Amino acid sequence: MSERKYFGTDGVRGRVGQFPITPEFAVKLGWAAGRVLAAKGTSRVLVGKDTRVSGYMLESALEAGLAAAGVGVDFLGPMPTPGIAYLTRTFRAAAGIVISASHNPYYDNGIKFFADNGHKLPDAVELEIERLLDEPMDCVISEELGRAKRINDAAGRYIEFCKSVFPNEMTLEGLHIVVDCAHGATYHIAPNVLRELGAEVTEIGTQPNGLNINKECGATHLAALQKKVLETKADLGIALDGDGDRIMMVTENGRPIDGDEILYMLAVTAQNQGQLQGGVVGTLMTNFALEKELDKRRIPFVRAKVGDRYVIEELVKRDWYLGGENSGHVINRQHHTTGDGIVAGLQVLAAMYQEQKSLEKLSCDFHKLPQILINVRFDSDKQPLESANVKSAVREVEKALAGGGRVLLRKSGTEPLIRVMVEGENEAKVKAFAQQIANEVEAATN
């Protein structure tokens, strides 16, 4: 496959005002995508965004480029990423475009695409868009220009979809849930979903002002949620990130629950209910304890590369349903084509109902192994992972772990960093092992 020039693993992303997140590039990207889609005989796309102030600028620029290519736009307004994937399918649109930088601060933004089936765009389509980005931009004749309109009931449609994944015979009555929407795209959706299913809801992170998305709240900053759960004596807390595709949870005791623990609860409950299809897909960063616990229960487990698109690819290849990342992307192909924080939260709530357990009790059988991650910066012209001393240090640590842990070294996909990860049963030893390898990596970069 050819090297991508503009697209990363999840679209185009960067600092607003710096290439490629500029109005000029967004116009050209809209045009290039429109040209590729128009060649397939399709004429409308959906465009949604999170709550960043820059979303207004970027959606206008994209619409101009798409119109110039002869493609119409249906604006969804603030909408979670998985909601845009869902509506792309139900509206039979040619594609869905998401303006969001997910869990990043407000000054970043990004543009990513869903195909008409609700999955990420195929590599071949992304590469064709990239090819056109390097060509001069043109414009169709006036009568062929794309037109724009707004879909006013987009949020209501997605709320009904989310509720539909929660079994009809179940209710959330009697549960007090705190939900933190990170001042992001779920602010007008997640609280309503939970209330309409019967829960008492305390909401935080639901006052977006364009600049406060993900700021000390949401799935990447759990302190505010933990405090509110304990303060209100709630049964649990749910934290979503800025675009709603990640989830973290908090038990009634304030203990955080990450994506690995959510996968464990969902897999075990599905097995108990006779509803587990195949096994579970994690990533290279999935805690080794999850692999061991699933193995004890004879649930197959495989690892994909880091990134939810790779988890989904592996699930599709094996025709399994359940996968995800410790960062909170949780995918169940039985319900959706992509990671969905609200849907994953509802699945955990359904598991609590089925097992008649609190979140604390449902998760208490699973204990993560200590996992230490050290980032080592390196010059791009160096290859520290090829160093004999680094390889020797890795072998030495793996021998000491004796099958009770893991070592993982990988290059970051976004920064000039080598990520050194070691996990095992003894935290002090794991820290020492990780530092030992990191020291050799650093020495190899000098």
C-alpha cells in the first residue's frame, strides 16, 4: 500500500490554523473527497462536528469544496462520531464526514470520513482523495453545484438508536448515574438516553462553550466524575470523550474502570448468557491480565495494532462481535460499525441488570497487572529498535518475567517517540525493567 501523505490512522488532524487544519486545506479536502464520491455516482454526504469553536469554520470550508465538486451536504450540527456513522447508513448517504479531534484540547481539530456502510473509508478511497489533493482545484458549472441543508432531528434519531440497543425487558429505574460529557458532542444526547430509559441522571460536562471541550473532564480526566459520584452517592459514573467514541466508568466507590475492564465484563456476561460470538479482539496495549482471564474462561483473544480501525478489521475478518482498546474504544459489531461510548455504557448497564450486580461487583474479579509506559524521544534518522543492546535488554527482561508479563516496544504513529511498555505482577520490578530498557533505547539514540 502507498504511503499516506495527509491521512493518519484516523483522518487528518492537527492544530487549528496550522497546516493541514486550515480553511484552505479544508476546502481542497472537501473538493477532492467530493470528486471521488461524485465519480461513484453519488451526490450527498453528511457532515457533523463536535463542540469546538473551529467546527463552524471547517464545516463551511468543507461545504464549499464539496459544492464545487457537485456534491450536496446535509449538516447534522454537534453529533457524536458514532452517531454520524449510524446516520450515514440510515440516510443512505455516500459518506459521513466528522469534524473532531476526539479527546484532544479545543485548539486541535480533525476531519475524518465514514463510508456509506458506516465503516472507515477504505484505504484505496483515501489514497485517491490524497492524489486529487495534489491536483489543481476546479468547479462544476452552476447548475451542477452541490446544495446544503440541515437535518434538524439528527439528535433525536440517534437517541432512539442508542435506546434500541438496550433490551426492551430491562429498565434503568432505581439507578442513579452521573454522566460526564466532556463538554463535547454527547452533551445533548447521553443524559437524555439514560433518563428516557428510567435512570436518575446527574450531568456534568454538558455546558460547551467552544473552548472547554475535554478540559479537566470526560474520559481522559476522571477526577471530576469520581468526586461527583462520591458526593451524590450515585450508583456509578459514565465518562465520555469529546466526540463520544470512548468511554470510561467509575464504580459507586469511585474506582475507575477502563476499556480493558469493560471488555472483560461484556465478554464474561455474554458467555454466561450464551451470546458470545467467537472471541475478543484487543490491541498491543491491552493489559496482559485480560488475556490471561479470558484464557481461563476459554474465550479466544487476539491482539490487533493500536487503533480502533485495526480492531474492527480483525473483528470483521474473524466474524467476531466484541473488541476494543484500554483507552475506552469499545466495539460491538452486533450493534454498531464503530466504537460508541454511549452504546458501550448501555451494554455494561444491561450486564449489571442480567447479572444483578453493581458495577463494583461485576468488575471485581478482574485485576489489571501493573503496566508502565515510558516514552523516549529519538531523532528520525536513528533506528534504536535495531540496536543490539536494546534487543539484549528486552530478552533479559522477558526472561525475568518468565511468562508472567509482557514487553512491548513500538514507535509512536504521531510523534518521534519510542514507547517502552512493560507489565507484570510486581509493580516495583516492572518499573525497574521498563527503565532498564528505556535507558538502552535512549543510549541508542545518542
